[in-house]
Amino acid sequence: MTMVLSANPGFPRVGAKRELKKAQEAYWAGTIPLEELNKVGAELRARHWELQKAAGIDHIPSNDFTMYDHVLSTCAMTGAVPERYEWRGGKVDLDTFFAMARGNKKTGAMEMTKWFDTNYHYIVPEFSAGQKFSWACDKMARHYEEAKGLGIQTRPVLLGPVSFLLLGKMKDGGDALSLLDALLPVYEEVLARLKSLGADWVQMDEPCFVLDQAEPARAALKKTYERLSKVAPKIMIATYFDALEENLGAVFGLPVAGVHIDLVRAPQQLDAAIKAAGNDKVLSLGVIDGRNIWRADLSAALKPVEKAVAALGAERVIVAPSCSLLHTPVDLDNETALDAELKSWMAFAKQKLAEVAALAAAANGKKDAAAFEASDKAAASRKTSPRIHNKAVQERWSKVTPEMLKRQHPFATRVQAQRKALGLPLFPTTTIGSFPQTPEIRQHRADFKKKAITEAAYNDFLKKEIANCVKIQEEIGLDVFVHGEAERNDMVEYFGEQLDGYVFTKFGWVQSYGSRCVKPPVIFGDISRPRAMTVDWSVYAQSLTNKPMKGMLTGPVTILQWSFVRDDQPRSVTAGQLALALRDEVLDLEKAGIKVIQIDEPAVREGLPL
């Protein structure tokens, strides 16, 4: 019997309780040996494979696990190690791998940048003219065999060679695609090895083809897979984060067995993809959101699956998350303190796998009535819950006019008034904002949260820290002061804790880079500011000096980008609600006599189109 299958493009690496982070940092500190670090990695891989098997996933990934970053792992696999790390060939060992990521006593780390528009960071490959490549890390083969030893057949995941080159930088400013001929033999060797070990499928991630690409990149893609398809297991080309658009024909025209598309970010590409799949290609449908923490509306998600099955047949359709679950926390079951109603609206990686399996079963005529009923109930609840929908906030947003989005006066007029009010020198000096969060500050915050000290004692401590910051700036002779933000644990969480419409998890950790994990706050409902958030601290700091004291706010776009955002209304509306709340804070700071206000927006680029 032909059936719709289920797949997972990738699973979180760090562990439900950040086990990998703790082991990495212990190894770097020299408190555990390499064997112990490797043991933790093996335990996590086994646990995650078993979890996916238990969920009923047919295509379980391997080689999605890495000790730091999957792009860096591809550098290791291909021997793309910059000369300054003094690698002499052979296998790239873990200490060389970590030196590339973090630097060592002799040299600095490789560059790090954002992975598309996510909050994950990858290590940027460094290439040069005449770059030599060699198979220098066999992790993908070892992990495949490791899973096989547990009785689990996996689909190894590799970053595709064309995206690998496009994501890197040429040291001399040349064209990285010129290195393709030198790189492909390594991939041919790796894929042939995986095939010989018994791999039926391999997933080749080529996410760069959701970006605008010129003809040379498409030609490189064609050349690559014409060669690799001759030696590899069945190839699934995985794309995610956006639509293929003008690259759709090039990707579906490749001599590969299947293509994965993101139908969460780009549902509009389904019809074109079905048509482009022709008579033989398998179509993997990313219908479960791999980047957010909301429970899927299974009834809605089933519709594109049924449409594809009707057009292509069950044997040519796979159900999957939209992208790797790297961007979601591991297991909602650990959130024992989370409000029950809010929890019923959420799904972490483990729960998303259950949703994928439920959709595949339903497409095969084995609908889990209880799962769909629970999903329908959650979807209906979110549409009507007064905890989500605040009429006052919605009415206020509806009254925002185009005129309100424009400044009343041009910059030339404003700057004259500002110069007159502040009396600053021609080139005033200031700092960007926060002073270091010292161990003492962190300890006092922890003690206050544990109720080991009173609020009054905590506030007295913070006032002393602020006074010290002011004193330092007076001594240096700065012109515009900051209060140091000792009271803030995080530039987004601090505001989220004081806004209605936010909730916080205990184990909602996701990897940002290496061992760095973040726990994004969750925007579940309409946003409002019940009271002033920063005014008291800014006013106190201003009372200590005659110099202008800056009010310090995180901007609405950054708060949006660094949170898990509700998916039941346009992001623009949520951003607008955040902007209105922060507008109120700006006005309160002005009324309190704060004459300079800084609004931080480090995440603006992440919110722009790919």
C-alpha cells in the first residue's frame, strides 16, 4: 500500500535542559575531558532519535547534530580550515573545530552572522582563490552508523555545496562559485560512503535558493546535482524560510528524487510546486511551523496535504515541519508551571513531531479524531479568548492614521530646538547603553527572584550601581549619560515582563550560537503597557547629575524579532501594538524631564524581506 510519509528536516541539538551547553562550557573550562563531552553528545543524539521514532516519523534526520554549528561542521567536512588555525591535513579534530568557532591563544575566531532571518548564527566559511578541499571529518557517516546501531534508519542531512559556497566569503573578493569543481569531489566521496552504509535518502539543504539568484548560481546548482545524483542515495533538496519563486524551475528541474518546500512562510508556492513536480518527484510539504511555538490548526494544515495527494498520489507526498526544528524549544511537557490555557495553544519540537505524524496518518485515512478535536478546540479558543483579544488595544490601533506616522516637523527644525534645549558641544560624547552585568548584579537579581532579599534591599543595591555608573561617566567627562541598566536582565525580557500580552517559559531554550542559548518571551495576545516601565530609574539617575540622562528603550521591531510572536494576526499589527506601548513610555519619560531618549533597534535587518 502506498502511503504519505512523515519527515523531520532537523531536531534541536542543545537538549531540553541545555545539556550540550553545560558540557561544552565544562570542556572549554577544562573541567571535563573530551570523552565526557562526546558522551553527552551521543546521549542526546540517541534520545532525540528515539523520541522521533516514538513519534512515528518515517524520515528521521542524522548529522543535524553538531558540537557548534552545522555550517562550521561543513567547513570541517570539506577541510575548509583557514591557514591561521595551523591545521596540517588529515582529520579536523574537535579542538581545531572549536578554535575556528571561538578563537584560541594565537588567533581569533571566524566571522559569525545571522542564519537568514532567524535568531540563529552560523560561522561564515572563509575561502580563497585556489582553495583546496578534502574529506576531513566523517561525522555524517559515524552518526548514520550510530543511529543504525540503535535500530533506527535515518536520512543524513548535509548543507548543499552551492549554498555552502554562497554562504561563505572569498578572502580576495573573488567568486566563491569558482571553487565548485574543487569542492564537488568531497561531496561525491561523502555521498558514496553514505550510500554504501545503507542510506536510502539524503537531505541536501539548499536554502540560498529562496533568495534572488543570478543564472550562474542556477547553473552551478544544475551541474552539482547532475554529478552528485550519480553516486548518492535518493536526494531530497530542502528549501525553507521563503518561496523558491524564480528559482522554482531550476530546483525542480534537478535530477533528484524530491524537493522540500516551506508552506508556512510561503503557502502560495504549492500550486506551482505540484505542477513542477512532474511525473516522478516526491514533494515534501513543510506545513508545520518549524520557527514558532504555536500549536498547529491540523484541519487547516491538512488541506494542502490532501491537495498534493490528489494531484500526485500518496506515494509522492511527505509531510514535514517547514524547516529544521532547531529554532524551537524541545519539549512543552517540561513547562509544568505554565498556565494551562496558554499551554494548550503551544507546541514545542516534540509536540510538532506528533502533529506531523497526525497529518500523515490523516492523509492515509487514519485520522486521529482526538488529536484533531484538541487542535480544533485550541484554534477556536484562540479566536475568542479575552486573554488574547483586548478591545481597548484593538480600538486604539484602529484609530492610528497615516498622519500619525509622520513627524510634525522636519529634522532641520527639530535639531535647532534640540541644540537649544541641551546645549551640547558640536561632537557630544556618550555610550550606547548598558554597563557590564557583574557577577554581583546577577547574584542580587537571583537572590531577589528567590525572595532571599527584599524588594527594598534590591532597589537600594541597584541605586548604588546606578550612582557608580554616573560617577564613572562624570570622571570620564562624557556629555550625555546613561544609567547603566543594572536592573535589566535582558533588553527584550525586561520589557516583556512589564507588558500585558506576554508570557515566559522556563525551558523554552533555543540555540543562538555555539553554547549560547536564548529563551525568547512569548507574545500570545494584544500588547499593552499597564504602567511606566523605565521612568523611575531614569528619573533617579537624572537626579544624580546635571548632564542629560538618556532614557533607554528597546524598540518595537527588536522586541518583535526576538520573541515568539502570535501567528493569529499580521506581524505588522503586533509591531504596531508594541510601538503604541513604547510611545506611551516615551511620553512619560518626556513628562518626567528626560530630554534624550535612545530607542535600540539592532534587529531591524532581521525583519526585512530575505
